Amino acid sequence: MSAATAGFAGLPGAVAVSHLRVYDWPAADGVAGGTPHVHLTCSEAYVVTGGRGAVETLTTSGYEVTPLAPGTVAWFTPGTIHRLVNEDELRITVLMQNSGLPEAGDAVLTLPPEHLTDPETYAAATVIPVDASQEEQARFARARRDLALDGYRALRDADGPEPLAAFHRAAARLVRPRLAEWRERWRRGAEAAAAATGDQLDRLERGDASHLADAAVRAEQPSALGRFGMCGRLDVYKGND
């Protein structure tokens, strides 16, 4: 295999993909759906494949609600607090930038400030025990969703920009110990994928098409079904790691 194709073997452009069935658990405000959170380095896209719902978003520009129906493609950039709302069996194919980083913790839930003081305190409020029963995992997932909604509503209803800015600062502090690991994942993934394209362009400019002889076809089934995610039950793929 040439240097042009050896750098990255994941999905095109180092994108991660998963299938999501959004939680139908009603919250205290009567709305069913997922856990509000923010990504610090990854853009996210939704391709709606079934059902109906919405995504609530909160940025420095304000609060918005984007309806979701089959055929809708919606996406947002890092720093967008988002909450998925399930109105009728909402099903989504999720595309994430920087495959591997979301799985490595590039997301911070909108917990109340007292749970954002350090990684240990945050983990105690968010971790779902992998050895617990499905029923117990669902209980943990729902409890952290409800806790994050408390913080989310406070941010959404706040007067002035400082509460949101304070949340951003707290989120950055929480992930800082993991940045070296994230950088290495990015180098192996998105950076390597982009470098491979640059190498291919260089070769073509020289009249060298040898990388085309290394063409490959890959396919895989989900490596895990029904995992309890932040927004719902996830079918995930090994290539995302």
C-alpha cells in the first residue's frame, strides 16, 4: 500500500457514523429526548431517517429549535449546546467530525456548575457502569440526562452571556488533561486522511497514478447495538474508534 493510502483506513475523511434511536423518556418539562451537551472540537451532522422531532440549540447567538423530519440534514459546529427532542420515534444517522475524538470524551454535558469542578466529580455524575444490567444502565443514563437538563435550562434562561461563557471555561478545564491523547487520535485520523489527499494530489501533478492500484473496498456491520449514548440508543461501528 502506498504512503498516500496508508495514513488512514477509516471512513472517508475520518468521519464517524452511528445509528441513533432518540430516547423517548419524558423529562420534567414534559419533553421527551436526549441529554444536552456540547462538543469542543467536533462538528456534528444529523441525517434523519425516520420519525419526527427537533434539535434545540444554544449558542452565543441565542436559543433555536430546528425541526427534524425524514430527509432533513442538519449540522452544527463545536460550541453548540444541543438537545434532541423525540416527538414520534425519531431515528437519525449521526455523522461526527474527527472519528475517535467523540468516543474519547469530546463532549461535555450541561451539568450544574458544582458537577463541573474537576474530572473526577464530573465522571461520578456521568459514567454508566458497563457491567450493570440494561435496566440499571438505563437508570443511570436517564438520571444523568435529567441532571444535564437542570444545567441546560439554567443556561438557556440566563440573563446575559456570562453563565454560558462560564460553562465554556469549565468544559475546557475538564478536557484539558486529555488533549494530548486527542491530538494523537486526530493525527492518526483526520490529519492523516487530509495528508493522504495532499499526497495523492502531489502524485497526480507529477503524472503518477500509482496510488490508484491500491484501491480497496471495505464494509462492516455495527460492532455494538443499542449502546446507551447521550441522546439515545446507539448502534456504533468499530471504525469510529
